[in-house]
Amino acid sequence: MLKRALLFIIILISWLSAGVSAQSTDQLLSQLKSYIMSADAVGIASQTMNSVEITQFAEGRYYSKGQATLLLKGFFKDYPPHDFKVVASTKSSGSWFMEGLYTPKNSVDKLKIYIRLRVAQGTWKVREIHIEQANE
């Protein structure tokens, strides 16, 4: 489990399109935070593209939505959420990148979660999720 505490989540760069509004990005950010705080792997997977890259503890690959759901359920079982805060969010040149600080209930060690989003058919979709141990 200590090895898993080194979990690295780099998540989601989104490519902007003309049909995506600032309000929809605020709503999605709130929704993703809600999914993370409620350990809702199904909810997170519903916001991904058909294939999503997930990296945990420097080991990653592409997963289908179903596989991503199972992987995230395992993560939340091992690291149930206590707190999650978005500490940085950058949008430029048609991309969106978020960095969050995740505190599990069963650990004093914090984790960083990175999310990369891109626009698919006019809506933001999660493209990558990376989890790593925070070096504070």
C-alpha cells in the first residue's frame, strides 16, 4: 500500500472548441470534484473519452470506460477520499489541465491528481488521469 501511496495521477488536457462555454467548464469542475469526494468511479468514467489514460504510481496505460471504472473503484477502496482541492487550472491554446491535492482518509500522505481534458463533440471529456504522491 505504501507503494500505492506514491500514486501519480496526471489528468486531463482538453482541447477547446467553439461550442464549449465557461459555465460548462465550471459545472464540469464541480461535478468532477463531487465524483472524487463521493468515490464515484462510475461518475468519473462517464466523463471520460472512450479510451482514457490512467497512471498510478508511475505505471499507466489506456483503459476503456469499463476498465477505468474498475481501476478507480480499487483506488477509492484503498484510498477513500477525505478532501480534494483543485490547486491549479490552466486553459490555453485549446487545452485544459487541472492539478488537485487529494487527501485520503487512511493516510497522512497527500496525493496529487492531474487531469487533462479535451473537447469531443462539443463537450469536455477526460483524456488522462495521473496520480502520484505529493512532495510537500
